[in-house]
Amino acid sequence: MRIHEMLRPGCIALGLGAVAVTLLGQAQEGDPLAAALAQLSSRTTSTMSHPYEMLEDWPTLRPGMEWGAAIGIIPDNTGGTWMMFRSEPPINHFDAGGHITKSFGDGVIVQAHGFCMDHDGNLWAGDSGPFRDDASTAGRGFQIHKFSQDGELLLSLGRAGVSAAGEDTFIGPTACAVARNGHIVIADGHWPRPSTAQQDGDRLVVVTPDGEFVRAVGRLGNGPGEFAGPHSLAFDSGGRLFVADRSNNRVQIFDQALNFVDEWRHFGRPSGVAILADDTLIVSDSESGRAIDGPAVAPEGAGRVPRNPGWQVGIRVGSAKDGSLRHFIPGTLPEGLAGDELGNIFAGLTSGCDQSPSGGCLQKWVKLSRADVATDVLRAEIEAVMNAPDGGVDRQIKVVDVGKLNVAVGVLQRGASANTGGPVRGIAHTQVTEVYYVVSGAGTLITGGPIVDPTSLPGNSEVVEVAVGPSVFANFAGGERRDIAAGDVVVIPAGVLHGWVEVPDHVTYLSIRPDPDRVLPAGYVNPAIP
């Protein structure tokens, strides 16, 4: 098969999976096949959603400082971040304006790798040691250090200059993350590594906040719970650990006891992984298509060959809950990665820093406000949702991110009903306001008054998760009655009890739902829309 034949659309799809890895058994660096696959990986455009923009000339260094590879990132959730560079001083804090407020750690670290903050606010900084034989670093590296935020070195774990998988030594720490119980989980084993380093034993190491060894999990391999260069760690809201098993081209997932749960390969060759409070999963791929040394257990085999061929480098954004992909940022090569609760993504480059519009090795990607972009809710879409065979009374059509809040549009249809003299029941949405526009029909609506005998809707129900957010059913004790008909508009603030007491024939109405707390899923589109 010729190169141009392999790049036909049908073959590209195969090339992104097992076929491309098999073909790479024949492809070495410099071969036409390797070059073609590298071209696929290095594309800088994508048709996937890309709602982010990079800030130019952010951040700035102090006079006399030089950029080093940006490998460890801990956002402060105010728009700034702690940053660990492969330069002196290695540890720095930038405020939201991109200005350095603190710097320390000079002379301690050979090869910065891995950065996390414990429950007491202390900073754990990894030193993986050199990637190749380097006599100048003899007696140094292969450790992890604990600093206070004022730069005091509190402890150092591992034996300097010794690369071995032991209780008091590391092969080469690459990442760390903090479990719910405060234990520090450390990813151990980088590829490539020096010839004097232990060539197997890749693992996860668990230590207490005081540095006491608890246990080690895993070994070198490509099976479930085995690792080849674990490169980044992150916990989700349920306490599951996500491991960027980079040289195996996969993200592995473990439960709180560090038992294997699953592996995901659709986030590329993961260099960095980060998870936000809402379980947004962010994964960076800096190596797909590049010729890199690796172990024999890797999918492409040992030696210097292109890795994960055909996959496009960049940042993938999805869900840690279900593994879905939402967004993709092409044209960047970050190893270091983090995200904050303001919607910013911080990307650390280890090469190409002088070409980055950010002005250096650290990039800050801010989520674009959608307030200046119109979203259509077409009549045909509304009718498609209304006429769908399944969906109940309240059917969400779309949920749109407009910058500072989400706005949802739903359609509701109610048939004839009348109160028979018993208690009148209604519903109150605790966080979402509703604006009704009556399309057809008429009825009597009650709003307001005390909420009596409330019953919460199940939090995992579709109407709560997709349509209206947390809500309660309750009896009315008073309230205001109003007759409304086609063309009328009613605004119902969040927390206000409301319900229909009488509908002579039917009432169909649109509900526009401002959602400032973002409890509804931005980007949702009803599956009935073609």
C-alpha cells in the first residue's frame, strides 16, 4: 500500500487505531510512512469545538529570569497559578495578571517533574532525574521535595542520585496527587531514562503527608494496572484516580483502593491530566506522531519510533463521568497541564516556547464568552422535540453557555385538567428562573405563597439533570392565580412555587431558563433534533 493510498479518508480512520500501530512496526524515524503519520499528528486545525483563546504575552518573568520548560502547574482559582519550571528558580507563583509574586527552590532540582499541593497548602515538587546519561547530575535527582509556600524545604524523599523502585527510593518521580485521606500518590518511572536507572518497576507510590511509605502499586507492563511511564495524576469527585499512562497511550482509572477500573484511549497519548470539581476532564497530548524512545512493552515497541501515530496533538476536554469528548484545542504541545474553576486551562510547554504567542513556556487558555454569538432555536427544532414519542411533559431543547450563565430553552405541553377540590400541588426550582411564553391554549396558573410539605425531586432524574435543576414538589398555601393564554409571558423567579390549577383543553408554552449557577449542562441539544 502506498502512502497516498493509506491517506485516503477510509484508511485514515484505520490509521488512528490498531492498524497504524501495526504499520509502525515497519516504520522508523525518517521513513515516508512515519513522515505521513507525523503530518496527521501535527495538524493545527480541527473541526471539533474550540471555545478557548490563548492570552498573548501572559505571563511575564522578572528581569534576568529565563524561561524553562513548564512542567508543573497548580492553579490558585483566582486566575493565577503556581508553576514549576526547568530553570532557576524552579518554583514560582504568578497572579492573575501574570506577574510573579514568589520564587524559590534554586539548586534543589535536576529535572522538574510533578507538582501538587497537599491539604495543608504545602507544595510537593518532583525531580525525575535526567532523561539520559548525564555525568554532570551524578549524585542528584530521583527525589520528591516538600516545600512550604514561603519556600522552606520541609523534607526530601528518595535517595539523591539513586534510581530504583524501593520504599526509600524512586525510579524517577513524574507526578503527584493528593487523595481524600491526605496521602500523596506519586507516579514513578519516566521514559526515556538513563541507562543507570532501573529499567522496569514503573508504579504508583503512596506516602503519608509526613513522607512515610504506605505502599506501591503496579509494575512495568501494558496490562490492566500496569504502567509504562505514568506521567500525570488526577482525582475525580468520586475519589477515582486517573493516570496518564503515557507510553501505553492511555488513561487508566483506579478506584479509591487503587484497583483497576477502566482504560480510555480516546484522549490521545496523555502527557497531562486534570479534573475539575464538576468532573470536567482535561488531557494534553504532546507526543503523538513524534519519534521518542520507549520500552519494549509500549504499543509501538522499543527504540526510537513515532508514538501513537496519526493522533492529533493538543488538549482534549471531556467528562470524567462518562468519558465523552466535548472540545479540542489543536496547535499546542503541552506536557504540563491544569485547569481552574474559573474555566481557564493552563498549558506548560517543554519545547517551542519561543514560538508561543504567550511569550514563553506557559500558556493560559481562557474560555470564550458566548455572549456575542447567537444560538438559534428553530421552529423545526421545537416541533421535532414536541413531536418526539418519548420525553414527558417538560422537554429541554437546548442549553447554551452565554458567558456568565447558561440559558436553557424548553417546551412544555399539558392536556386538559381541573382541580377537584383537593390540595393544589406545584413545583419550585431552587436555582433556575423560568420565563414562560404561551404558544397555544390557555389555563389558570398559580404562583407564589408558602411552600407546604415539600418533596425533593430525585437528583439523578433527567428533569433535574437536564431541564430545571434541583427542585421540590409542594402544596400551595395561598399564592396568586392568573389566567393566561396564547401570546402571554410569565416570569417565575427561582424558588417560587408554581403550578397549573386548571387547563380547559391544552396549553403549550416555551420556557426560557436563565441558569446563573450553571446547574444545567451547557451544550445540551435534545436528541430528537436531527
